[in-house]
Amino acid sequence: MRDAVSRFVRDGDTVVIEGFTHLICFAAGHEIIRQGRRDLTLARLTPDLIYDQLIAAGCVRKLVFSWAGNPGVGSLHAFRRAVEGKRGEGGNTRALEIEEYSHFGMVARFSAGAARLPFWPLRNYGGTDLPRANPRIKTVACPYTGETLATVPALNPDVTIVHAQRADAAGNTQMWGLLGVQKEAAFASTRVIVVVEELVEETVIRSDPNRTVIPGMIVSAVVVEPWGAHPSYAQGYYDRDNDFYVAWEAISRDPAKLGRYLEEFVHGVPDRAGYLAKQPGLAARLKAKERLSRGVNYGF
Amino acid sequence: MTVVAARELRDGEVVFVGIGLPNLACNLARATHAPNLVLIYESGAVGAVPERVPVSIGDPALVTGSLMVCGMADVFQLFLQNGKIEVGFLGGAQVDRYGNINTTVIGPYERPAVRLPGSGGAAEIAVHAQRTLIIAKLNARAFPERVDFVTSPGQRSGGRTRRELGLPGAGPVKVITDKGILEADGTTGEMTLMALYPGVSPEDVQARVGWPLARRDRLATVDPPSARDLRLLREVLDPKMLYLKPKGDGKTA
């Protein structure tokens, strides 16, 4: 992870760590904080706890998003302080710049980026104040029907980081459960880092090709990092650590507590193994139960 | 309020489920009168049958045993924009006279007094769902004449009707509150008092609404929840009171 972040994530980059509640790569986010990246533009539908941590750590210049809450719990308080004008955390003296869409808008931005088109049309935003808050949401007249459609600009990140259940050494990556917008975000990106629970042989990938979401040809680096998505989850591996999501409410509300959290669990450990060593009992509490799929016949 | 909201769902309907109380109401409906309700979550789970109350709309229990799991581009384009969603179910920090919902900011956008989470999928649900239900606790702060920011369009926004704005769905047809039910007037688009909870007067409702509230000539009385509904909610669906306890902002979208 250290090498992948060091080689592929640079100051000033537009960085995407995707995953909708599921498969959010906290391990990569923590390594970016440890390496002290600055002036990042972070994009993601739901900034979640990981971007709240990156904001508090002073890594972020701008946030592009569509729903900035603590899912099922409440607020992201470092984000709120940065937007509501209470600054000063992590040496961050400037206001956080924001660019806001809806989920459909963000998905459409990644779709345009992945297809290497300049924009994506969608039937949306009529009667909403979102285009007023974000002038990059525009309209176009359909050349066939004359209908006015909303448009959003392509999003092409410098680097996209995707957590997944398994990949082979060449980066052919398989995931299951909620798929979010990872495929589009990866194809839209200049560089792609894949982080997996398990490294498998190519024959395992080839035995179930419909499950491959990201092909090795677009992957810059593969990192093996079991439990790398904790406190989010990996279907079939471990459940969401909801206790931590609830605890984040009190931690993030108090800048001093948040600082101590980063000191202890991010700066205070060398890597993911160190982070996990501080939390014995995670596996006993969160390991997934077995619900195997039946499998299919790929023969001809 | 959750029980009253659940009653609005008909068996077999396709529902796009938002986080918080809508999530609970949909799962209550599925456990009672609407076993064939098709729950679609913006996270990509279609036909979800969660074995535990989903903590969020991205809960892994939504995947296990579902009919289909798709990417979010498919959720928004192939299901929602395609017109396949019959009911959209939304909460909101502010709801106004025409059912416009604000989940973005209290105060001016550039310098907000309170920064809320934002749209999530709520803007497009309000645009595309064939009809939308809103669930929100009644109080004057939450029900102003005009919301500070229109995140999700109601029956009329900026003086223009849904037809004039080119919005495909019927928009918010009802607002389920903890005192009574408002419904959109077919002509004016105004949210109009149609039913009261037992023991609540029209004046109680008016005192918690920031505009002169129109009312139907005959106000219905909402049936109280059955013992079975309450037992299901408290013992089976939400025993840890994740949703049923009062909470701050941040649970909408």
C-alpha cells in the first residue's frame, strides 16, 4: 500500500475512493493521510467517514459529492465544520471548496468519464436549486426531439482506488454484493489502484468471468490488504462495523477527539496490520456468515 | 407515523426506498399487508428481503436473498429514469407549501447555518417516481412556507408547475406527519390537510405549519396503529430503536 500510494497518488490530484457503503478502502485513505498528501480534490457520491478523516487531516482542497452524511447515523462533522466556516483543523486554514450534485448526477459524471465523452445527458433537476448552487450543471436541447435535458460534465480522476473481494496478480478484479459506481469510476480514471481481500490465481478469475468488474488492463497496482475496508464491509468477508459508525458521531463532533483518533489509529500505526493489531476481536464480532451461491455451468 | 406511512403502500408495488423512516415503513408494509412489495434501494439491491432492519441503504442484508443486484448507473437509468418506480419515499429536514423538500442547507447556500447531507438520490426520485410520499415530523421550523433550498421538487417550484417544468412523475401526493396527513390539491398543488390523528385538532396542525393551511371539508380520522403493528415495529423490525427514537438531522436522502 505504501508503494502504491507513493507512486500513484500525488499532491493536487483528483482522487476517487469509491464504494457505496460497501467496499470503501479505508486502508488507502489512511495511507494517504500518513504520507501527508495535500491539495487533493476528492470525489465520491457519499464522502463517508473516510473523507471526513481526510478533510480533518488537512489533505483536501475540494470535495465533489452528492450526499455528505454518516449513513444511518447522522452528520460528518469535520465536513460540516469546513463548510459552515469553522476552520483550523489539521492546519487547514482555507475553506473547503465544494461541488455538489445528486447521486444520479455523480453516476452520470463517471459514466461520461468512462466513455470518454465530454458530458452526459439526464432528465433531471427541473424545479431544483442544484443548478443554481452548481453552475456546472447545465442543459442541452435534444437534437432529435427538442426536449431540454440536464447535463453534467465528465469526471476523469487522476487516480481511482477500488476495494474488492479478490483479484489476480494482473489486476483482474472480481466483486459481488453492492457494486456502486466502481466500474465507471475505474474506467474514467487515468490510474487505478485495486485493493483486495484475497489474491487469487488467474484460473479462479477465469472460472467465473461474469463476476469480473475491472479488467487488469486498466489497473496500475494491486494491493493485498485483508480487512482493508473496515469499518465499512466486504460482502461474504466481514460485516459493517456499525458501532464504529455510531462512535464517529462523537469523535468527529470534537476536533480534539478527532485529532487523537487520527494520531492513534492512522499516524500511530505503520500500516493496516498495525491498525488491525490495535483492535483484536474484530473477526469474532464481524466475520460474515456463509451464504454460498449455487454456481453456474459455463460450458458449451 | 411509520405505521400510517406503511398503509400508503399497496401490495405488489415497486418502491424506491430512502434511508430512515421510509426504510422502516417499507419493511413494515412488507411484513404485514404488502408481502409482494418490491423494494428497490439506490445502492442497487432490487427485490430486497432484509433479514434484519437495514442499518443504512447500503446494508449487506439487502443483498442476501435479493432478486437482483445492479450497479448504480443501472438503478438510476434503467429503473428510475425509465419510469419503473411506482412509489418514491422521502424524508426531509424542510417541507413546504407545495411539497418541495430541502435536505441541503438551512440558511443561504454559500454560508449555511446548518449544512445538511444534500440530495443523494432524492432529487431524481422526486422527479421520476410515479408518485412520491413524504414522511416528516410536523413542526413550524420543518414546515415553512418556502424551503431555504429546493433539493427535491414538489408540485410547484419557483412558481412553475410540474408540467411546466417537464417532470415525468406526479410528485408528492401525500405528506405523512405525526399529527395528520396532508395531500396535494389537484388544482392548486398545495399541501392540504386531509386527515388527523385521534385527539389532534386542525389548530394543532396549523400551529406547526408556516403557511395558512387549506383543509378538506370533511377531515378523516387516522386509525391508530394495531397492537400487531406496534409489536412488529418494536420487537422485530427495530428492536434497537435505530429509527424510532428521535434523532437530529442527517437521516434523510
